Amino acid sequence: MKNLIDDYALMSPLRYSNNWLKLVIVTFGLLFGVSSTSPIMIFMIAICMSFATVYLGKIPIRFYIGLLLTPLVFAVMGSIVILFFFGSGNEVFSISILGSNLSVNREGFNMAVLVISRTISGMSCLFFLALSTPMVELFSVIKTSRIPDPLIELSMLMYRYIFVFLDVAMNIKYAQTVRLGYKDFLSSIRSMSMLLSTLFIRSWEQGEKTYLSMNSRCYDGKLTMSNTNRPVKISEVILTSSYFVFIIATSHFINYVSI
Amino acid sequence: MNILETKDLTYSYPDGTLAVDGINIEIEKGKKIAFIGQNGSGKSTLFLLLNGTLKPNSGEILLNGIPFRYNAKSLREIRKKIGIVFQNSDDQIFAPTVYDDVAFGPRNLEFQTEEVRNSVNSTLGYMGLTKFKDKPPHYLSGGQKKKVAIAGVVAMEPDVIILDEPLSNLDPVGADEVVDLLNEFNHLGKTIIISTHDVDLASTWADVIYVINRGQIRASGHPRSIFSDRTLIEQSKLRLPTIVETYREFEARGIAEGHVPMTILDLVDSMEGPITDVRCAVADCPLQKGQKVGLIMREGTIFAVADIQNHVSGRTVSDAAPGNEVLVEDVKGSLISITGTIKVLQIPRVIEGGSKQVNLERISGIMSGFDRVGAMGTSAKVTSKKAGIHLNFEVDVIQSAMLSALRGFNCLVLASGGMADLVMERVSERNKSNNRQIQCSIEKI
């Protein structure tokens, strides 16, 4: 329970910033990340977003690095393949394994660096959003888009009761474990199937009970959400626009220099 | 005026179980009602009937003298006037944030946006939940969830609040807080109905108790009359409150006499008459076995001193060093001769400005000269916190203050709004039935 991303998002001071502003920043970062071909610039995005998440969002740095490492492992493995088997151009260096010669080309090398940088910047953008916008904030954003109300209401109820049933499931699992329900493979399967069927029945009952309690508070078929009005602060506008200007200007400068 | 009344109410579930069997109740406005009975006795079903969720097979329910009708419009009116808090808070709290959950009822009553915001914010503030406003409910503890559930109902401003087992699964502090809130609502004129199998709670809290068993009302009345009837309690598969059991044992040994007590204060009062001739005291100086000693009461503890002038006197049973406890026999005279006083400071209620209206320095000035301080009501508690006052009692304040006064302490009680008058009322009520009088005064601040 302690390490859910949503938990950190709820505690983040950035939670109270305008959600659309955050979306704009993230979209900018993502678009720039996939369109730019300069790894330096893309890394710059990653650094800026990570700084915003960790420093402005007060996310523990160890937790954040742990989060980033997971996609990074995949990206590194992919780029090793790219490094050796892709591209043409000048040979940068080569190694020989078991008599066969593996060489790395300039183009392959660039490609590998680009893949890694895009992965990191993309992930850091998404984590910025995920670690600053908890589900409850997201609901009010979704509401202003034109998604049908029943869908939003359902997802609100699901969000709330996921935690209730998570608790129920954990308690049942514990109760089964202390009575040796998971002592071997066969009994694990049996216990797990019992857990799942009980959970299904429980959630059915919970639905009935919740409906009853909603009814006793004059439920008339619609759930209204509070309109979270989060005005954009001047300081946020200045910071965001200077970030955009800085990124665009530097990327032009780098282009200019390399030409 | 009966706010809620039932006539021969009967309900059986589709599977044929007769859950409510010809129940007649009359509930007066502004009272605290407790339904007690074992599990499965029909309490919860009765509550669902009273809220219009279930429709009775026969009989009728009257709200303010008007029979329930089961069309959408009438049901809406009924549910607006009669709020129900379910036993399991998770059944009731369904919204992703505390704010949205509390706002659910007011929105359904089609309050304007501004009204919804005001009513939710004031309810949350009143119940001390403002800091959880934007949190999802799964972050809250059991007691906090229960408070949110209550807030969700209170925000609809009902006249009657029904709570099914309000204290189940709560820790002692959480339970005390909930009881305190219920008393506060009651004081604001709301009728509170609870179900419980906690006889200790029912006996001390309720004005009227209904004993329910197998879908029928076995008895109703003041807690004292209910718990004096041992056969009734046994037949209804309940037990006597600890206080009553204790009293019965004391009575059998000739230590206590009088009415059957419901509270600790009652019990203490019932023991005033006979004084036992053996007392336990703390030695004030080195004492020898068989020495004549005087007994004095200091800060609520009995001390044995060498000086026997003008004191209750006795003889020690053993040697004792200063600070050790010693048994004193052949005690002559009444020990507790000085009764403390109670002073009530009336703090404005939250809607009247609460602690902001209070000159904190003045309170600190008044504080000196009092041995014990208590606070009742939200604004009084906030005020004492702001003034940095250490509170000796926060729950069951009136009784605790009277008990301390009987032990010779001077007590100061900070009370919100009309609760101050309640203190005066309760003290004078007690003074009527007892010859040891407690002086009580009130001051507005």
C-alpha cells in the first residue's frame, strides 16, 4: 500500500497546480522528445522533468530513480542490439567474440544513444504527470472532456472500491496462509480460486450495500463531482514559458552549430 | 411532540423470516434513543424501515404525525429528514475524495453550488475533518471514516440521525469522539437514534432505551428502569452494565444503597452514606505500626500525617516510609468534607466565530486557581489547544468534573455555546438528589 504511485501523487505539492498546465508541459516534452534528433536536447528534457518531479514535486529521489530504472533496463538491452547490428558508416570500434567480428558503426551508435535518451525523457515526462496528478484530480480533467458520464462514474466507484477489495483480498489471503492454504502448488491453486470467488461475491454484495446507502442519501441516478478550480499562477506561467523558450532556443542553437 | 412513531409495524423478508413483528414506538423530538438487543434481533431491519428503504408488510410509520408514503417525492422528504449512518463506513463512503462524499447528499437535495460548498465546508470544519478534505477515504483510520460517514449525513441537515452500531470497530478514543459528536448534535436539537449491544454505552448515554428481541420490543423506558429489571435483561440475552453489577455487589455487602446507578457519579453518590473504618493512605512522614495518625486529603489523594489535631484520625496497621502506602484502621470522621467548585466558561460556538472571538490571554489568567480543566464542544477544544491549556478531561466532561469536585478539586470547564447551560443543568439536577452540594458558576467570554 505504501509505495503506490498514486500515494506520492496525493502528497505532491504539484497536485494543486492546474492540471491542464501539467498536461501541456508533458505533451510538449513528449512531442519534442520524439521529434528532435539531438540526444543532448532530449536528455535536457529528461533532466528538466526529473528536476521538476523530484524538487518541485517533493518525490523521494530513491523512489524516483527506482521507477526510472525499470524502463531503462529494457532500453539498454534494446540499444545493445541496435549498437551492433544497425546502421552503416565509419566503424567506431570492434570486438571479436569466438572468432566473429562485431563492429559498431557511427550510425548505429547514434541510434542507440537516441533510443536510450528518448526512453528516459518519455518516461520522465509520464512520471511527472503520474507523480503530480492523482486519480482524484484526473477525474475532474476527464469530466471536462466529453467522455460519457456513466463511464466516469463507474471509474470513480472502481477507484474507491479497488482499495476496499485490496484489503479484503489481503485479509483472505492472510487467513488462508496461516491455515497452510498455500503450502504447495495444488493447494495454492485451490486457495486462490476460493479467494477469487469470495471476492466476486463480496463485490456483488458491496454493490447492493453501496446502492442502499446512496439511496438513503436521496440518490437520483447521477453523481456530481466537485469542480476543482485551480487557477494558473503567474509564477507557473513564467516558469513554463521560460522552460519552453529555453528548450526551443537551445535546440535551434545546436542545429545551427552542427550545420 | 413525537417526531417519529410506528404503529404495529411488521416486516418479513422475502424468504419468510419475520424480522420486525408488530413494533410500536414513539420517539420524542430531541431525545437520545438507544435500541439494544443481540445480533439478529431486528434492529437493522427496523432502521431500514424507519428510513423508508424497506416497505412494511403491515402497520405504518409516522413522521411528525404524517404517515409515510412510498412514492419518490415523499421518500425524498423522508430521507432528507431522517439520515441513516450504516455500521460499515466502507458501505457508505463511495466517492473518491472525502469532500465529494460529504457533498453527495447536499447535491442530491439540489442545493446551489455555493450552498453545497458552504454546508460541506462547515460540516467538515465542525467535525475536525478539514485536513482530510482532498484525501481518498482509504487513507483514513476507522474512526475518521466513521466521522466522514456521519458528516455525509449531517451535511443534509436531517432532524433525526439514525446510527447502526456507531461504535463497532472503533478504538476507545475514536469511540469517545463519536459519542461526543452525537451529544453535540443532540444538543443542537437533533434526535439521535442508535442501535448497540454495548450496555455500558446505552445505560450512560441514552434518555430512552428500547429493548428489542426477536423483532419485538420487550421493554422501553429510562435506562434505570430497564437495567433494574434483571429478568428482562437475561431473557433478552443481554447483560447488566458494569456499574450496575458493581453496585449490586456493593449493595449486597452493605457498602452502597439507594437508586441503581447508571454512571460512576451515581455509584459514588450511592456510597456516600456509610464510611468504612479502614482506609488506604499515603504516608506523609515516617510512621510506625499502631501510631495515631491524622488523615487529610490533598490533591485527590489521602495522606496520613503525624498531626492528629482537627483531622480525621486513625491508627496505622504497619510501619511506613514517607511516600509509601499504609493501611489505617479505626478511622473516625468523614474524610471528604471539602467539595470543590465548578466554573463554566462559555466559549462562542463555531458558527458564532468560535475560538477567534476569544481573548486567549484572559483565559490563561482565569486558569490559575483551578486544579482540573476540561473542555466540551468543538470550539472549546480548539480554544484550549490554541491557549496551550492541558486538558484533564475531554470526554464525558460533566461527569468527570463533578467527580473531581467531589474529591475536593476546583474544576474549570470550557464549554461551547449552549453546552455551558447543559453543565449547569446537570450539576443542579444532581444537587437536588444529594446533600453534598457542588457549587457551579458560569461566565461568558
